[in-house]
Amino acid sequence: MQMTGAEIFVKALADLGVDVVFGYPGGAILHVYDALFKNMKVRHMLCRHEQGAVHMADGYARASGRTGVCLVTSGPGATNTVTGLATAYMDSIPVVVFTGQVPTLLIGNDAFQEADIVGISRPCTKHNYLVKETKDLARIVKEAFYIASTGRPGPVLVDIPKDVLTGSARYDLPKEVSLRGYHPNYEGHPRQVESAIRMLLSRERPVVYAGGGVILSNSSAELAELSRVLSLPVTTTLMGMGAFPGSDPLSLGMLGMHGTYAANMAISNSDVILAVGARFDDRVTGKVSEFAPHAKIIHIDIDPTSIQKNVPVDIPIVGDLKDVLRKMIKLVKGKKEAAAYRGKTAAWRGQIASWAKTHPLTYKPSKGKIKPQYVVEQVYKLTKGKAIIATEVGQNQMWAAQFYTYEQPRTFLSSGGLGTMGYGLPAAIGAQVAMPGRLVVDIAGDGSIQMNIQELATAVQYRIPVKVVILNNGTLGMVRQWQELFFEGKYSQTCLPRIPDFVKLAEAYGAKGFRAEKTEQVPEVLRKGFAAEGPVLIDVTVDPGELVYPMVPAGASLTEMLLV
Amino acid sequence: MRHTISVLVENEFGVLSRVSGLFSGRGFNIESLCVAETMDPKVSRMTLVTSGNDQIVEQILKQLNKLVPVLKVIDFTGVDTVDRELVLVKVNADGEGKPEVLRLVDIFRARIVDVAPRCYTIEMTGGEGKVQAFLQMLRPLGIREIVRTGKIAIARGM
Ligand SMILES: Cc1cc2nc3c(=O)[nH]c(=O)nc-3n(C[C@H](O)[C@H](O)[C@H](O)COP(=O)(O)OP(=O)(O)OC[C@H]3O[C@@H](n4cnc5c(N)ncnc54)[C@H](O)[C@@H]3O)c2cc1C
Ligand SMILES: Cc1ncc(C[n+]2csc(CCOP(=O)(O)OP(=O)(O)O)c2C)c(N)n1
Ligand SMILES: [Mg+2]
């Protein structure tokens, strides 16, 4: 049977199990919207900005592990997705963005609402397509989902000219994807795995450095098992928060620029590092030449380009973490070497424990101004650590990482690689759509929240009960922190006079607004806000002078931490 | 160190910009790049010359392999290859220089492909050393224009 491209497209989405699409219509994509109108399987959510739509698809993906989908029109609709794509690309998030395009014959003519989005998005997508013929559409849709979600995940963009949508073809969704040039390697080499275990067991001061790859590969259980069998201390990156239970005695918390003293000291003094699904980002290594000077490095990653990129590696293992960790567990579980190893490394764990004890994450409580860290602690207390937390970018993001304990993967959603202000609110909405029963909280800054505040309308329209907690310090706090520490306190362009009135703004959108201005109000205001139905915005006036500590100044080595 | 890398790619829309964009986006050097169809019209071969330390070249090879339409990447370093480049060069050919041009064309087994009143256009192919030497010898005679294809290479034997 012949169908139009638009019908083929919508049917392919439904057949691939897509339940929701975040999007925004326009001329070039209208035929798809018409086909969606008649389709009952695929729900569409109308966002208020295409950037918001991509972040929602991204939040949906991070919270659920399923691929997020976004649909927009050509030209400005397409270019508005770029920040969302780059955000997902840097953090390896499976998202597929479909853009309308001007008719094939007009491409290149500066036609109305034409943008070369395939060219523009090439460096910030895992792969992208321009569909040239209606008969290729179903296959390309299938390939796009396959590429986005396999290997190292990432965003894929598919650009669909209008005539491809109006043209007709037989519906033919291939069962299998076959791409000659794309074969991610899932199986870790057994001999490399053996060498890795041998190296690990031969040393005495091990640390596991766990990243977002643990979450992406759903191997938190394997990581926990291996670390327990060998009593391995575990530190996680920002992207790895929740990959290992934060309350576990073996957990050191986050490492890096704003990592814990214990984690940074442990990495710096370790004699072997087991890097799992982490990419040695410069926020983590500090000065590379002084990073972990005594350590042998074992690096497991599914993407060969992550290995040996920033630091030399002693034992590289390319493969899926789940597979490699299982192989490792098999080699040590129940073996007498494991018991001996736990004994041999006990002194090292003692050393780490004493670092943790002398320099825990802390702040100076005060009766006057509300401390932002206190607010995050209260959010933790109130939600018993069971919420899904999205963050904006800046100090709010760091405090959300430091003062909330994450026990489960996919409960901390944050733009790590790109550091996109305005990510949190739409990501929280997307996460809530994926996980309707969960409490989803966006820990926000007063600057970032204004970058996608319009999505409050989306939340209200679809009754998505996200809770936003603004740590309102009246400044672009993280930038101000750098100005205070490294630019002699010249606060150039970082003051945000208290505009707008967030409570009134929430109400204008039809959401509920709450405010806390004194420390003693915080628990009650949070409780009320979280208990209220529908989307809620809680504006908490916090101490603008508060800085994020520890801090490793840019370019310094990890042991050179500024402490509270 | 310089590396000659051969990349087999799907012969499809945009593949050249994926490869060149990778080099510019990541700050890798690209000294020359040649692209054309292979025996299989669905596949093209790119031969590119790049340089960098071992770690950079390792990244280049891995990043190329990671592109979806890239089918195969071969680093010719340490491989016995035949490599060639085609050069078209316009050189002054008047007065005393003329016989010298003719002599060089003969010695380097080049060919004159176009003749104008005061200049010859010469076609020459050869490996890197030969091309360099030829151009160096012509330079004092007055080179007006050079067009080079960039290097292509094929492994010896089999
Ligand atoms: C203001 C600010 C401050 C920051 N401060 C810090 C800080 O102090 N500490 C910190 O850690 N970060 C910090 N970050 C975040 C930082 O920029 C990086 O985003 C983060 O460190 C990267 O985390 P990751 O190494 O876990 O890599 P990710 O980006 O999560 O990459 C995941 C890795 O896992 C691999 N992978 C994917 N799937 C699999 C699989 N199936 N099997 C095996 N491997 C797989 C991927 O190939 C990739 O190499 C900060 C960000 C901001 C915005
Ligand atoms: C889109 C974007 N623009 C600029 C920056 C640079 N930047 C990083 S943190 C920050 C300040 C964020 O302010 P706010 O949201 O109030 O958070 P705070 O640090 O005060 O908690 C800025 C401007 C960025 N990360 N993203
Ligand atoms: Mg702020």
C-alpha cells in the first residue's frame, strides 16, 4: 500500500515504540503534524521553544534510558535545536531530532526558512541525515534510533524536505539495521580483562573512577558488586552521580574541580585507577601532567576515542561496561585472592576514611542568610533521597551534586559537558513525562532558570507536576565566584537585580509560587511546595556571598584544593 | 611525524565534509586530501596526508573510524607503498631558460602539455622526493603557477 511520507514517518515512530514526541510545528513540517493528528499512538507535547523541546527529549532519555524524540520545523525551528543537540552530544544522550526542510528542489536557494541544519549540526550530532526520497524515510528513521541508542549513545538529526513528506512510497520498515561502517564493539577482550585484574590485584591503593558510562550502560549493579568483592573505593564524576550509591561506605563522592577532599586525595595518591565509563575531562584531571602521578591506569570504555585521549593508559579495554565488569567479577568473586586483596588494601581505605573525616563537605551554617547548601540538604531530607533531581548550571548545580546523596542511577540529570544554563527545567519536564509517578525537582539558579522559563507554560498545560527550587542569590553565582577568587572581586556584569518576581511569574503562568526568605522557613516552604499539586516554583533567597568549596583552581593539580 | 592515511567511505552526500569537518573541528592538520571513486562506485577512497605526534595520530585514526560512513581506515606508516602525486606547472620558457626547461622535462620524464609564446605547462608525476626535486630545479627558471593533486598511495604486492 502506498502512503505519504508524513504517514510513513508517523507510522514508523509508532512501530518503533515511540510514545511521546516533544516538538513545535511550522510550515515545512506541517504534513507530519497533520498525520500526527490522526494517529492515536504517538503523543505530541507542544513546547514553547525548540531548545526546550530537545532538553525535554534529553531529560526523558536520561531518566528512563529510552531514546528521546523531538520534532521541529525548518530554518529557525531547526537552528533553535542546536544547543540542545550539543548538550546531548557532550553527555552522550540518545536523542533523535527530526527537522522539516524546504522542498528538495529549493535546497541551496536561500528559500524561505531554509537553514543547512545538516551542515550546522554535523559537529554536534553522532550522525545526521538528509532524506532524499520518500522510499528511504522509514529505513532512515529506523537507523537514526539505532545509531542514537547503541555503542556510545548520542543525538542524531534527520532533516526531511517537504516533498519527501508529501511524496508517496510503500511502507517498508526494515527489521534489521545494517550499516557497513558502524559496528560498536561490545565485548571486552578477555585477555585484556585478565591483565587488568592482574594489575589491579598487584597494587595496594586502588580507586574506581566511575563516570556517566556506568549509567548509560545500566551497569550500576555490576559496579557495586565488583567494588564490594574487592572492597574498592569508588569516586564518581558529575555525570556518574548515582552510578554508585552515595551512602555506601566505599563511596568517596565526586572528584574533580569541586570534588570532595577525600576523592581528590585518593585519586592523587592511588597506585591504580580503574576508570569505568569516564573520559578524563579537564574538570576532573586538573593539571594533566600532575594527575595521579603514582597510578597505573586501566580504562574501560566503549568508545576507543575516549581512551588515551587526555592521559596515557596502561591497560585499555574497549567494550561495553556491563560485559567487561561481569567478566571481571567472574575472575575474582569467591576467590581467595579477593579476600587477600581486601586485607592488603585495608590500610589504604583507612587513610581515605581519615581524609574524609578531617575534610568532609561542609559549610558555615548561619542564622541570618539562608545557606544554599542547607536548602539542598533540606530537599534531600524531605524527599528521603528518592527524587529525580535535575539541575541548572553554576553553583546550584555543584551544591546539588554535593549536598544531595544519590543512591540510584538516572536520578541526577545535569548538563556536564556543555554546561548549558536553561537545561534543568525542560529536562525535569521530560523526566517527569517519562516517570509520571516520581517526584522530579529542578534545583535552579536565578540566572539559568530564565533561559528556558517559558517551559513553565508547557508544564502547566500538560499538568506536569515538576517542582523548581531556585537558589536565588541575585547573581550569576559561579561566574561571580571566579571574579571573587581570580579577578580581584571585580563583579563585572554578574549582578542580577531581583527581576522578575518569580512567585508572581509562576502565578502568571498558572503554576504555584512559594517563597522563603529566612532559614527557619525553608523546611516548611519546601514541604508545602512539594505537596502542592501541579508545577510549583519555590523561590529561596540565599546568601549571595556563598562559594562552592572545595575548589581546584583551573590549571592547578587536584591536590591544590581551596577549602572552606 | 607525517602520515599518509587511506580512508574508504560510503560514496554519499556530505561524506567529504564529515571528514574535513572532523579535521578542522578538532584542530588536526591536513596537508593534502584526494578523493575519488573506487572499483565499487558506492565506495570512495580518500587519501590524506596529516601530521602530529603519536597520540594525535592515534586520535585521528580512531575519530575517522568512528564516523558512520567510514568503512576502513589504513595508516600507511610502516607499510611498503607506491605513492604518487600529479603536478601541473607553468614555467617561463623564453631566452636562455628554454633549453634548460626542456632538459629538466627530459631528465624527470615529465611532459609538456601546453605551449604558449613565453611559457610551457608541464605535467609531471612522481613520489614526494621526485616532485620536490623537480620543482626545486624549475624554481630559478621562473615558475608562474603550480597545481598539485596531493598524494595518493597504494600498498605494494598482493
Ligand atoms: C560548572 C561545572 C563544574 C563541573 N565540575 C565538575 C567536577 O568538579 N567534577 C566532575 O567530575 N565533573 C565536573 N563537571 C562536569 C564535567 O565537565 C564533565 O561533564 C564530566 O566530568 C564528564 O563525566 P564523565 O567522565 O563521566 O563522562 P561522560 O560525558 O558521562 O562520558 C561517558 C563515557 O562513558 C563511555 N560510555 C558510554 N556508554 C558506554 C558503555 N556502554 N560501556 C562503556 N563505556 C561507555 C563514553 O564513551 C564516554 O567516554 C562540571 C561541569 C560544570 C558545568
Ligand atoms: C548558556 C550559558 N551561558 C553562559 C554560561 C556561563 N555560566 C556558567 S555558570 C553561570 C552563572 C549561572 O547563574 P545562576 O543560574 O544564577 O546560577 P548560580 O551559579 O548563581 O547558582 C554562567 C553565566 C553557561 N554555562 N551557559
Ligand atoms: Mg544565581
